[in-house]
Amino acid sequence: MDLISAASSSVLLRILVLLLPLSANASSSKIYVVYMGEKKHDDPSMVTASHHDMLTFMFGSKDEALESIVYSYKYGFSGFAAKLTESQVEELKADDDISLFTQAYGQNHGALMTGYGPVPKRWKGVCQIGEKFNTTHRNRKIIGARWYADDASAAQIEGEYMSPRDVQGHGTHTASTVTGVPVPGVSYGGLSAGVARGGAPRARLAIYKACFGKCSDAALLAAVDDAINDGVDILSISVGHLLGIPGTLHAVARGVTVVFSGGNDGPAQQTVMNGVPWAITVAASTMNRSFPTVIELPDGEKLVGQSLYHSHAAAAVNSSDFETIVYAVEYVMISEFSFFTVYTLAATSRPEKVLFDAMSFADKAGAKGIILAQYTTNLLDILQLCEGRMTCVVVDNQIAFRIIGKSTTVKIHPAATVVRNGLISPRVAAFSSRGPSYMFPAVLKPDIAAPGVSILAAKGDSYELISGTSMACPHVSAIVTLLTSVHPDWSPAMIKSAIVTTASVTDRFGMPIQVEGPQRKPADPFDFGGGHIDPDLAVDPGLVYDIDPKKYIRFFNCTLGPKEACLEFEDNLYQLNLPSIAIPNLKDSITVWRTVTNVGPEKATYQAKIEAPMGVRMSVEPSVISFKKGGSRSTTFKVTFTAKQRVQGGYSFGSLTWFGNCAHSVRIPVAVRTVIQDFVADTT
């Protein structure tokens, strides 16, 4: 069944999106979040007063308490954010029932969309007016908008709209990717022309602008807390780092599916963020679209790179003739030449940093452009920095070497748009953060990969191409929206399982999906989790791995800070009923238990197929599971892993697939590391 067809117009797509920052960097702050546990409140309006009373007792002054408190959390959990002194923090730490954590900071978000249709009666949200955002901006598409600046400094709000309205455009881009209505005739300077539409164009949208210049955990918690009470169904959070936020777990406990971006710090390992098991963490992949750019040599030979150098840009920089080139290695002696086009070599450096530096040098030297040699990343949207200033083209080192060896002049032609033909896709993007999770290695992350490279979506009053796991996250959120509309009774864990277990591990030509970076290699679960998302298969997965949110609570308490009681539990997180298995400490033998629930035909039989990790013996018992009409819809099985050799090794990968007699294939990824001694690097 086609997923989009299944989500018919008669189904109300119940999604409201939380749009948060691209990344966040830990920073010390005077504001602390005080988490007081999962308490029920018969009258939430009384909770803020109780928090004031608590601080009044501590401060000895009601006025000081009122001035100190920033946000009060009362829907998903009990707690507050307040400005505290070190002595007050120490006093609170003495209470075993209270957990504290400081703020983390990142970039600003927001969103603006057009709308349609009647507002659901169950919706409790509001539209808070402010600068360049009034009641007329609320419509039947945007049915909620809030903003959180109570803890922002004067420097942080400088240049920001004091309202839910987006300034930087990141939130607009991600929101339109999820829910944008079809817009014809969209392009970036003629490139990637066509109809732009979000993945779930009938969905509702609510905006929670929790970041002003930088982003605080306190504001993010307030946003999630309000979103839970407002009645959201899905939280789409394009944020690269949001560790241990209580609200997301409580959202999942209320049946809200949470989707995070995994971070943009790849291709290095152990960089994936948002490793909590209750959320879907998304990696970024390429699409079957390219922007080839012809580089013509005087003898008529034509070499091909990639760029965003469109015809409008060509007219702006007036670079239609053959231009002199100067060879520069990491910008050595650039300033001593007078030239038009620079070639600069970047063998292993991150291309985005190289481009910034190269443009600075090229500007000073009066160059008309740059031919940048790099490893293949397909990270082209950074080339938008060149628009109106110079021509920027990326090539691989082999083509660059040929240019240097044959000619002192080149002619750059505007880029074209090529879709499908001859393009290998998808590939995992070079920038996409990789596993294992350094904090919770027994939770396999990321969970899934989705398009996140050169995504054309709304930004400001136009459309732009942007890359990042922030762009991949809303693709998954849109699919979650459609799945929720087709299966409104499924839990967030079931939705996640359906997505992970039906993902593809091969490209459009049937070859193993590769990863981009300094070296291309076949992707493994630390690159893309279960694989690349396949929405049409996800709607009918056959079996799912469900989890009672209460199972997460003990784990969640350990995310708030190091605790001795957590060490043993964290080592056994692989026993959570996740649609993946990660064992970071296999010494001899470990048995893992899983339960699957049949969501396909009542009568079905499944046969297990094992792909054991190298150096590990893997067995499944029972190897055949059956479901009968009128019988139980769930069954439990065990998977035993035994090390073939006692070695201090690295990770190896495999899978477990249940093949059903109704053409279902239910695959989970497996990652295992054999060890002799704990906490010894595998390179030792």
C-alpha cells in the first residue's frame, strides 16, 4: 500500500511541530533547571505557586523568589528554571528527589507557513503575538505559536524578532519540509526547478520559538512542556544536541512521537547526538540529484565538477570567458599573484572551513572564483556564499590534477540539474554524525537515514538549498505524520520500529549503500541505523517492537547526571525492546531478549535469518515464530551472542531478519564489540 495514498483526505493529520536549534554547545550559566520528578497535578495552575513557595523558603524572600524563577514546568513533569547562586545549588543538590542541570546553547529557530482547513476542537494552543507576528498570521495551517525569551540576555535578543517569527530561516526551512503545501515554479536560480511540497502537506503546524540568538535548556523545556499540554502529536526537533531533556520522555509517555536530528559532526565516529532510546534519531543522506558544472579547457576538453553557479549568478560575476588560473596549495603565496580563478587543494580538511578560508584569500587577491579540490561530500549549499561575489566549483583531486597539468586557463559553464540518470543514491552524507553513542553505547544510534543534502525548501520569502541532519529530521517527521494518520493506535515505539525494520540497506541499483567522506565505504549501523527510510514499506511492517514508556524511566534518571547506581543498568540497556541490538562489552556470552507484536495478518509464520557479526557466534531461539487467528499477537524470543575469540576488538556488524510467509521482511541492525577488559580503547 502506498503510504501517501493511505493517508486519505478524510484523515485528520494530527501533527504539531517543535522547531529547535541546529546544534548546541554546552556552556556554564546562572540559570539551572530543577527537575522534581514525574508528579501529577490536579490543578496545574497551582504548580507555579508551589515552586515560588519552595524558593521563598530557600531565599527567605518572596520577592526574591518571584524574581529568580524563569519558567515553571507543570504538564509533563514537575520542575522549574531559576537563577540560582552556587550555595543555593548546593542546597538543592542535597535533596535526593531533585535533579539539576545547566543550560546548553545553540542557534535560533522559528517557522512561518500558510494554512487551510478547520482547527481541531481538541487543540489547546495559543498564538502569542509579537514583533512582525500578529493574530492575522494565525490561520488554519499555523494553529499555534509561542516564543520563549524570559531567560535571554540583551546580547542574545539583539537582531531577533521578539515574537514567534523566524529570523535566520532554519525553522522556516524545516517546517516547510514537513508540512509545506505544494508551490509550483520553485527553484534556486533555475536549479532544482519544479513543485516544492512538504512530506505531509495536510498536517497542522505549531511553532515553539525557544531560541533567541542562542538556545537554553530552560526555554526548550518550557516549549516541550507547553507542547505536551497544547495537544501535539509529533515533535520534530531539528537540533544536534539536546541531552537528557525531560520533556521529550514525558511526551513519548503521552503518545507523542519525538524525532531528532543526529548532528553534523561526521564522518568521525562517536559524534552522534540525541542518543536517548525513546526518540527517533536521524542521519542525513544524499538524493538522486546532482548539479554538474562543465569546466572547459582551451583544447576543447570538458571536465565536470559540481556547483550552484546558475545563469543569474554568471551574469552577476560576468565570468563567461576563459580565465587565468593560479595553483595554490592551502593558500600558500596566494597574495603574490594577480589572477582570476584560484585552484586550492583541500585533501582531508572539512570543505566548509576550507571554502571560508579560500574565499577570504581569494577576495583579497581579487580573484573571480575558486575551483576547490576536495573529497566527495556533495555539500554544495555552502557555495551559496559565493553568489554575487565569485564563481565556486568543487571537483575531486584527480580532475584538479588534470586541469593543472594541461592548462593555465579555464572556462566555467553554469551548472545544470540532473535527476536520477546514472546517479548512485542514496549515500550517507559526509557531515552526518556517526555512532556509537559515547554516552549510551548500548543504544544503537542513529536509528535511520533520510534525505538531508541540498534540500530545497522555504527560507524567508524565497527557497534555498540547505544541507544537514536538521533537513533529514523533518523528512522522517513527515513520514511519522502519515504513519500516525494510518495507524492512530500505534505507540511511538511501534512507529519507530516500523521505520527502522523496513529500511533499505541497498541503493537504487541494489548495491550496498555507501558513506561519503575522505574514504567511501559500505555503510554500517553506526552510519545509518536500520538503513535508508522507505515509507511505503513502513506502513505495513508485519511485526513491530513495542516498548512501554515506563521502561524508559530508570534509564532517564541516569541521563540527568552520573550516578553509581546507573553504571550496571547502562551496561544492560541492550535489554530494552528496541528494533536494534548494540552490545559494547561482549566478553564471553550474552543473551538478549526481544518481543515482537504482529500487526499484519492474524495468521502468519516468520523464519529467522541471521547475519552474525564477524568473530561472533549468534543464535536465535526459537528460529520460527507463528501467530494464529484469535491467538496472542505477541511472542518473545532470545538472541545469544558468543565471542569466538577472546580479543580486545572493535565493533563488527550484522543483522537479524524475520521473513514472513506474507512477504514481510522485518530486519534489525546488530553491532557487537568483543572485549577482554572494560574501558580499554579498542586500538590498544
